[in-house]
Amino acid sequence: GAVVSQHPSWVICKSGTSVKIECRSLDFQATTMFWYRQFPKQSLMLMATSNEGSKATYEQGVEKDKFLINHASLTLSTLTVTSAHPEDSSFYICSARVSMSLSGRFNEQYFGPGTRLTVT
Amino acid sequence: KQEVTQIPAALSVPEGENLVLNCSFTDSAIYNLQWFRQDPGKGLTSLLLIQSSQREQTSGRLNASLDKSSGRSTLYIAASQPGDSATYLCAPDADKLIFGTGTRLQVFP
């Protein structure tokens, strides 16, 4: 159980176009999902917190108009990179949090496999 | 603002050694702390989660301890194997996970 999927797993797009990445919790409902970005040889940096039915909360320095997050249901959150530029090329990872996991742990997060974005 | 530091940044050892990976964090008001493993170019694999009320968790050859008051966690890897080679990340959770800088581990035969 507790599987999170991301689609696509990798994408190449041209500069100036927009790219949408989906994050789904397959066998559980998640009121809160998170989006992270990871540049080569660096750790994960939290971009935003996404709550179902409300606006996302962005971390300092992350442009909300560039990285559009929609959390329309308890199992799906999407990240749209608008007007992508080469510097947006990165590994994007989402996670979904459950208040109580099947193993009885509080606030456990489950991570998707990541999406590698390359902007040419 | 939570800041997380992991020491050492990199480690290269022969197989069979017992290892200690350290994590320190500045904000001790956390719900839990998770340890993850990341293979090159891949996503995260959750290894252990320690609730704030717990002192340690064990899974196979892995043991993680947590001293919340001092802002420290330690991951012990017993009898290391080449398959343990990866980057290990710790992440305390105070409403959101903040990741450490990671320890890049290489275990050679």
C-alpha cells in the first residue's frame, strides 16, 4: 500500500512552453501533498505545500505564477511549469502525507518516483 | 527556519564495516524524523521513521536514534554491503519535511 505515482517520469520540452506533472496517491487519500525540486548533486528543496481544495503555500523564493499547483482531489495534485526555461531543468518529486499510516505512524510521507524535466 | 546538516558529506568504506551517519537540525519542535535512501537518478526510498516520542527505530541492519532536545539523529548501518551504496538523507518534519545535505556512501567489495 501507500504508493505514489508521477507522470511523466521524464519530459523534454522547448524553452517557452509549459509542462504539467501529475502526482497521484494510488491507494490512499492525501489531504496534503508536497512538491520538491532537486538539482544535480544537491538535496531536495521544498517548493510548495498543496492542500486539497485550497491554494498552495509556496516556499520563499518560489514563483507561484511560474509553478502552478492544483490539488483538485484527494488523490491528485498537479504541478505546471509555465514558460519553462533551461534553468528550470531539474528533478521534480512529489510526496503525499497521511495523518495516520497503516503502520500506525503519524504524518508519514510517501514519495513519488520523480519526474526529470529537461528544457532545451 | 529549520536547517539540517549531515556529517560526513561522503564516506567510502570496505564492506563489512559498521557505519555511523549523523544528522543535526536546528528546530527541535518536530513531529517525527525520517531517513531516506536515494540511488543516483532515482527517487527516495523511506528507510526509517522515528516519532518525536520515540528514541530509536530498527529495521534489519539499520538503526536510527533520535535525540530531539539536542537536535540530533544518527543512522547506524551494521555490516555494510556494496548494495548499501547510495546517498542517505535525513528529514525532520515540523509540518513539512526539510531535507539535509545528505551523506554519499560508497561501500566497496
